[in-house]
Amino acid sequence: MLSTWSPRALAALRIMAGLLFLEHGLIKLIGFPGPGPETLPPMILIAGLIETFGGLLLVLGLFTRPAAFLSSGLMAAAYFIGHAGEGFWPSANRGEAAILYCFVFLYIFVAGPGAWALDNRRTGTDRLPVQA
């Protein structure tokens, strides 16, 4: 039973993480769905672009592994550049989300897209295991 549901659970994780990451990028770039900054320093602009397009690619399951790898690296950099200087503990430096995103994306990079991904159509692996 687990072999039937594992690709679907991985896909749900990929899609939800991608949607949340997309939201972070859209706030930075266009101020949607909440207020964003009026001007962006170049490093934050690049982060917003990676979040937006990386999140979209993850939601679609298209070029999943490269998008997840780049997104994981972005979140590692975000933690060390933006959070770690505020103290050692992630709960005190508000870096829990960056760490969690980093490792979720690293897992998706290693595990692949799961079910419901355009990558599966591209590579011809779009069939899920059938439970006997």
C-alpha cells in the first residue's frame, strides 16, 4: 500500500512547497498576495525571481530536480546571509522556514518529482505503481 501512495505523497509535498515558495516570490516581485517592498536590492530581486519561477516549476513538476536544487541552495544562502547573524537558534533568528525549505527541496532533488509531474510525461515515466 505504501508503494502506491508514496509517489502521491511526494507530489503533494512538492506541489504545496512549490505554491508556498511561489507566494514568497510573488510578494517580493509584485506585492501579491500581500504588501511587498517598494524597491528591492539586487540580491532580493534575484531571490524573488528564483522563488517565483522555481516555485512554479515545482508546482508543475517540470525540471523538478534542477529547480529543487537551486531552490535548496537559495534557502541555505538565505539562512546564512539573512538569519544566522541574528543568533544561533533558528527560533530566535526566525530562520526555521529557510531551513525547512532547504531540506524539503533537497529531498525533492534526491527523490524526484513523484506523481502528477510534467517531468514524468517528458521522460515517459508517468505510470503509477498498481496495487495488487
